[in-house]
Amino acid sequence: MRDNQWLELIQTRLHEPNEAAKALKKRKRRKLLTDSKLFIVAADHTARGMLAVGDDPFAMADRRKLLDALLIALANPRVDGVLASADVVDELALLGALDNKLVFGTMNRGGIIGASWELDDRMTAYTPKDIYDRGLDGGKVLLRLADDDAGTAPTIEACAKVVTQMADLRLPIMVEPLPYTNSGAGPAKYVDDDDKLLRAVSIASGLGSSAAYTWLKVPATAQVSRMMAATTLPGLILGGAPGPDPEATFANWQSAMEVSNVRGLVVGRALLFPKNGDVAGAIERAGRIVRP
């Protein structure tokens, strides 16, 4: 991003606050093509206080760097769209980066990372009506399931409610079901257990009064085939925190694509902040996994 673009973005935010909504409405739209696979770049992390990538606890705290990476990603024709919170979506719209791209709005960001209420994950971003009225293409919720944290119960209820509302609007919603635990000592932690992940997928598949527009967002574990056999719903593989071995990560994504109801990738930090700094190269490589 050039200096003048950055300064213009800041000035527009201040003096023309309605321009982002206008840009979203005017952008060239495209359809969600269910006969092909999807490659979506995720950028909704900062809205729940997740700023770290690898050893850098504030890697995502510089908005210009994040937008630079997103502009590189969205310029690649293999990228179908973006998943983000409203601040990022507005900025990308103002920068003209969303034409012919799918835009998914994140919905529950109230589970601030490290907070004592982290797993009571309230709807603090887009609502289904917002997504419809503002011309977005779909939504996403995070469903962290912890048997040892009562905050899980209202989160399940809230997610079920928006699944129904999105189905009524005929808009797709990504549901990201993940097993978690909260021992009370530090942040809640992801439980890397294939049996518990399969259980989480089963729970997510039954949310709401209709699963007609539900897509699952799941990790590329060693048992993706077994996990996705628990449902007929389409699945999108998430990126998660970048691992120490990028080659192993790409290989896992490649293997997951062979499962019949896995329909693509939704990846953020691993591609926007790759270890070697080559965003364009990482995006291109992931894109070729989705569409060889």
C-alpha cells in the first residue's frame, strides 16, 4: 500500500464515514459456486484480541501490514474472498479490493482471548441482518466446546440462533467447532483430540432449525476423513496458528482436500504472515492445493 493510500484511508474514516457502506453496496458481486472449491483468506483474529503470530505477540497489531498482506492475497485470482470483522471489511472495501470476491462477516468475537469469560463467546460483530443488509455473502461463528466451562452453554445457544437466522435469509454460515478445556489456570486451551473433534463436528452439524446453509470450518487433523464422515455438510479446512514446519502444514492441507465433502481452505495467519515473509508465494501455493 502506498503512503497516499494509507493517508487517504485514514482521512476517509474521519470525514466520510458512510463511504465504506457505499463501497460494499457498489462492489461487483459474484456467486458462491457450490460446484467448485473455495479459498478464503481469514482476517478476523484481531477482533477478539488475537494479535500473535509465532513468537511475535503483536504481529497483527500493525493494521497497515495486515492490509498490505490482505491486498497481496486478494490480488491473486485463486483467492475467492475474505473472512473478516467489520473494520477490516470496511477498509478493504474502501481500498477497492473486494470486487468479484466473496465477503464473509465474523459474528461472535466476544470471547476475548485470555479473558476469564473467554468461552462465553458473545455476538459482538455482524448480525445476520447486518450481513444481509450490507451486501455480504455469508457469516461465520466460532464454537469452542468445553465440558468444564459453563460459558459454553450460552455460546451454543447463540450460535444455534444465528444458524437458523442465516438459513432463513438463505445465506451460508461457517461454523467452526473446536474442543476446548478451561482449567482456570491461564487462557482456555484447544484440545488436540480426534475423538473430541469428531464429537464437536457432530454437535455443530445439529445446530439450529435448519442446516441447509451450514458449512463447517475444521482443522486438518490426521483423521479428517473420519471426522467429516460424521456429517454430510461441506467442510472448509482452517489454518490455525502457524506451525513450526510449513511444509508439513501444506501437506496436511493437500491430504485433506481428498476427502469428498471437504470443499476448500479458510486460512489466515499462516499465509498472511509466513515465516519466510513471502505472502504472495504462500498464497499461490495454497491456491494450487485448492485448485491444482
